[in-house]
Amino acid sequence: MASGGGGGTARTLRPHDLKHTGVALLAAAGVDPSEIARRAGHTSVAFTYDHYGHLFPETDRNAAAKLDAIRAGALDARGAVGS
């Protein structure tokens, strides 16, 4: 498959490229990283985070927001809303 644009070199699309695209699409859709790791055949979620962690910026934001809510008393320790 040739790259877009003029003057580029032809590049073959590899199965790994499709796998990476699939992981990126699942991450963008908010799929749980453990499910992504399972579907991608990764040995662990840690592998998924090590290689694709940049695709999960919301994970850190969500964790920080939940900690703030716990501190403010809006969530219990399980992350459920309530008192």
C-alpha cells in the first residue's frame, strides 16, 4: 500500500499495523485496557500500558477526579456516588 502524498515511498501494510490501529480505536472508544490487552493477545495489561499508555489520557484524569470526589465526600471508597 503506498503512502499518501506525492513523492512518498511505497509501504506495505503489515498485520501488526492493523493490530495497532485496532488497539488505538478501542482505546479511543473508552474500552477497558484489560479487555484491550485480552483482545490484542498481550501477556498483561502492563504490556498494554507500557506500549499504548499514551492512548489512555482519560485514565489519569478519571482517577484524579475520583480521588478529588472521595476527598470531597461525594464518592465512597468503591467509587460509587453516595454517602
